[in-house]
Amino acid sequence: MAKPWVIAKRPLFVRDVMRDFCLAAARLESHFQDYDRTGAVSFSFFDDILGRQNSKGLLWRLKDSAHLLFRDEGSEVLGEYLDWALGYIFHECIKLKEDAYQQMNYKPRFENLQQRLDLPPEEQHLGGELFAVISQTSESIRREVQRVRFILFHCKRMFIRYLPRHADNSLLARLFYLQWQLVEQAFRSYTEELLHAMYGSDLSRLYLLAAESLEAGGWEQEAAAARMDAASPQWPPRHALDEGRASVAQRPELSSNLTT
């Protein structure tokens, strides 16, 4: 049975999970494109995106929020799938972090040791055997990147099917409106399908919901801009980005409040 406090905060959890998924998907794919070019993944990238128990990173927070949201929805199958998939991405990235550490720290050291001519034959042989295991991390990384990409793709497909039941969530509409570029970075060619699944062919509903949320938060100018977009709905919104830039320049605190 759903906990009352989770029910009360469900619109917030839905918004947070979607926001953090978009951030994670965009960052991971950008890093994986670097991997495609260089054949290497960065330990510091995964250390940052994962974080630690006392300082949780983006993927850790996403996993925890997904557990709270989806495990409290009872028999919702898509929620079960998404909960597992987002947790799976977290654990695969832990493996990527560990493999990146091996390649960053131990592979160069073993390569140098293998070049030493003063080692006894037995130690040379042992080093070669151990270095072969370290070298296998390259193949492990390839498979882990492939699996994360595969799960990210299916998460997008699942969100497209899951989110329409939250189409009246004004916080979610505000996210789509103010951070439309982030949504496109994450969903890419599936952005239009996501929006159509939630709001149909008329995006005025999205912009009106975003305006309601902005008004409730006291952002009157931003709400007026959203209503202008609702009057002639297009994607991407014509006024959100310019309005956001102007507002942040005039009121620095808005940069954080617009995204939380």
C-alpha cells in the first residue's frame, strides 16, 4: 500500500525522476560518444555521476527516487520495469567506474613492469598472466557501455508509455517547458512521440500547466511567457529560453528555483 506522504508528493517524485533521468541520459550518452572516439572511459566521470553514500551523485539520487516512486505504486508493471532498469544502470556504472580505475592505475604499471628486462622468468610469466586479466577490462567496458545504452533506450520507450497517466502534473509540464533542450538531449528523435503521448496534438495544455506551476511559485513573468506559447503552441517553445535567460540575469536565485 502506498505511503500517504509518497502519495502527497508523487507529482514531485515524478518530476524529479524524469528530470534526473534526462540529465543522466544526456551525460552518459555524451561520455559514451567520447568513448566511441577514444576507446576509454573516465574514472572521474563515473565517480562524480555515482557519488558516495554520504554525498550521492546524480545516478544514486535517481535510483533512490525511482525506488520511492515506483515501488509504492503497487501493481504498476511499467513502474516495476523502470525501477529495475534505473537501478541496473546505476550498478552497471559502478562496474564501469571500477574498470576505469583498473585501466587508469594498474594497466600502465603492469605495462611498465612487463618491459623490465631484469625480472626473473617466473615473475615475467606471472606478470603476463595478470596483465592479461587487466587487459580484459577493455572488453568488459565495451559490454557495459552497450548494456547501459540498451537500457537507456528502453527506459525512454517505457517513459513514453508511463508518463501519460501524469499528464496533469504541472511540475512535469514546467520541466518540459523550461528545460526543453534537456528533454531533447535525452529523448532525441523520440521527443515528439513523448509529447504527443502526453498532450496529444495540441501543446497548449502543456504550456498552460507550466504557467500554472510558475504562477504558484511566484514567477509571474515566466508564467506570462508560457501563456504566450499556449496561445500559439509550437515545439520547441518560442519564449521559454529567452525569458529564462533574462530572468536569471536579473534574479540569480531563479536559476535553481526554476529546476526544483
